[in-house]
Amino acid sequence: MAEYKLLLPSMGEGVMEATIISWMFNEGDMVKEDDSVVEIATDKVDSDVPTPVSGKIVKILKQKDEVAKIGEAIAIMEVAGAGETVAEQPQEPKSHNEVKTEIPAPTQEDIKELEKPLAAAATQEFSGDLYLSPLVKNIAQQENISETELKSIKGSGLEGRITKEDILSYVANRSATPQAVAAPAPTPQAVVSAPVAQSAPVSAPVQIGEGDEIIQMDRVRKIIADAMVNSKRTSPHVTSFIETDVTNVVKWRTKHKDIFEKREGEKLTYMPIFVKAIVKAIQDFPLINVSVDGDKIIKKKNINIGMATALPDGNLIVPVIKNADQLSLSGLAKAINDLAYRARNKKLRPEDTQGATYTISNVGGFGNLMGTPIIPQPQVAILAVGAIVKKPAVLETKDGDVIAIRNLMFMSHSYDHRVVDGSLGGMFLKHVHDYLQNWDLNTEI
């Protein structure tokens, strides 16, 4: 039997580590190739790790609630075969002369550049009792954040650990707060008092009465809470509203939903239609599909639509429809159904929740007419669609105005007033409205 090290796999850009939630097998258990063996949690999503080989779990190296880095061994297995086996076989080592001829001698400029990060790291060390991931430590070193400052940051990670979002939020607020400058000694003629630094707002103490129940936030709820507060602190929110006649959309879906389900084995909801209208409006107004980096606006090439999804446990997650502009209505329906199903059954991969450039939230699914959604950072806008309700409405005809029963729906568009003014935010919303209200009943699916 050979030894095999099960490594924590890469889980997408920006994910450097994960927390072990639970093992699905015990030491001594046999597992088959592609069996999910451990459930892990990242800042983005919970997911399972399958084993790429069949064998017996000999030793579990990372226990529940422990943190593992990407590429780190989390278990040792015994697999069939001769000799020692690891997750990645090392290449045959080259001789000293071979390496020497392949690598050019460094110049003085190269040496100076290599010494810079080493000198910075040498001047910024942190005590062993302060756990920092490599990514967080690197940010702290680049921003010259002291250990005292780090200990003052309230971490949202497991057991209060500082996450990437925590330290980036701290850096943003720190740069916005004027640093104290030593003032010269006052003279008898003029005494200047130093400005008093404003402290962060302190929430009022919560009164706990007899019979009140205290519920500890779970990990996902704490992440959501921090993200929402950070968004309101980062983006000045403005919300525009519009009421849309979606009678044609309702008629079209009623005509096609049974045919589509019989042909594709998939439900045809309203969401693919809403996403299609949003994509068209983004193509009309590409400056909605941006992010802000300091005083720079990053115009996104891809159109990736986030879809706010409520989970059975009451939490929220936003899986992403990648390259939505390249999908047909049928393709959108399949992608949306797949992401929604996997979200509600904890089958999403970390990359499924990354890269959104614009988000839609269906508050109508809960019977609400409208809402004022919070922008998911670093996006600059989000659309909420309300419940579709039958109402009497005035229609203009060639014979004059008439009152008819129509299917009406409110939409609310929240946008970041740093880069999206009322004209852009309002015109974008009006175009989504026009695409839905004038939906072609002969549209193919």
C-alpha cells in the first residue's frame, strides 16, 4: 500500500484558506474516488471536498474548526500501489550544472528589488498569539499596520480571526481618518488646540429582559452583516422606482412554461426574462457594469449577473451567472435553475459566488411589492423586482383611453452615487422597464 496526502484544493481567486466544518468519514474508513470526504467553509461559501483516489483514511490532519491553507495536507490515505505517492508527483530533480545554465545571473537591480519585500517583512513581525492568514499578513505589511492596530480590529472569521474583508475595511476607514500630527509647542501669543479625532460610533447597549432569547449569529450571518454594513459605509445609496406592465411577459411564460419543461426537463420562471432585460440594458449603459477603485472606475468587460438566493436556514447567498450576455433564454433558465438548486442544497463551489458585476434580487418571491436593496461590493448597482399583481390600469388606444386588468410589477434600482448619478441610474431602470413592458410575444425559447 502507498501513502497519499489529500490536499486542500484551490477554490478560486482570493481564497487562501478554509475552515474544516465536518468530516464525513472517520479514520480507518474506506472511500471511493470522487466521494465527498470533508465539508469546508470559506468566506464565500460552504462546499465539499472530494477525494481524487480510492483508499483508506489513515489519519485526519485537520480537525473540525481548524483552518487549512490551500495546498496543505488535510488527511493521509492508503491507496493501492507500490512506493510512496503524494497528490502531485515531484519532477526528477535536475543537476546543479543544468540549473546553473538555465537561470541567468541576477543583476544588481534584480538583487535590490528582491531585497525590498524582505526588508519590509523584517521590519513588520507579529506575535505568535495573533493568527493571520498569509494574505492578511501581506496586506498588513504593505499598509504598515502595527500589531496594536491589528489587535483592535474585530475579526468576523472563525473565533474572531481577521479576514481579508475585515482588514480592507479597516484600511479604507483608516485612510479616511486624518492621522494625528505633532503640533509645535504653543507660544504665549497664540495657542492652537489640536483637533479631537472622532471615534467610531458606539451602538447603544441592548437591554435584555426576562424571557428574552439570545441567539448567537452563525458564521454566514456574521459575514452577511459585515458585508451589508461595509456597503452602506462605502457607497452612498440612491434608489429609483418604476412600475412596469408585464402582461406580455406573463402571457408569454404561460404559453411556453409547459412546453419548455416537457422539452428540457426544467422549470421556466420569470427570472431568465428579468436577467435578459437587465443584460440588454447593461449593453445600452455599460457604465452601470463597473467597480470603483479609489478615484478610478473599472469598466467590466464581462456581464456576470449575481442572483440573490434565500437559503432554507434563513441566510442569503448570491451565486453568479457568468457571461450572461452570451446565454440564450433557454441557457439562462438552465443556469439559474442549476445555481438555485445547488445553493439551496449546499452544493455551490466557491467560484460560483465570485465575479458578479451586477445583481438582481427577487423580493416579489416573498409577496413584497418593492424593496430598497443594498449594493453588493464592489458592484455599483442592484435591481429588486417585486411581486406581479393584477390591477386596473389605464391603456391608451386609437379609440381613446380604456381601463383594463393588467399584470403590474414594481422595480427598485439602488445605485452608488459616487459614480452613478440619477440620470444614468434612472435611464438604466427605464430601459429595463421598456424591455419588459414591450416583451415580444413571438420570442423563441
